[in-house]
Amino acid sequence: MGSFSIWHWLIVLLIVVMVFGTKKLRNMGSDLGGAVKGFKDGMKDGAAPAEDKPAGQVTNAAAAEKTTIDVEAKTKS
């Protein structure tokens, strides 16, 4: 029972196209591509050095530490 042959994958692809249609599959593909592009852009923005932040954004490490909440998970009995 190893991996599927090319014929199995072609039959699965044919069934998927028949169920969803080519237009819906094309739309899903473009949506997925846009999501991946947005994720990559978000990762680039998150990895930017602190000096590249806009002048209106000020980070205060002391204020960030005060707002952090430490929570322990407790189980119900």
C-alpha cells in the first residue's frame, strides 16, 4: 500500500475540479497567495530594527513590564 501513483492523483484532481469548479479554485488560489504575501510582509515588519520605527511610536520597557500578567493554569476537580 505505498504511495499513490500518478493515476490516483489525477483522479483526485479531476474529482476536486468537478466538485469545486475552476473559478472557485482560482479564487481560492489567489486568496491563499495574498495571505502568504501578507504573512511575509508582516514578518519583515516584525523583524525591522527598533530605530526604523516611526517617530510617533515610543516603546517603554518599564510600562510593558507592568502590564504583563503572570497566570497559572489550574485544573478543575
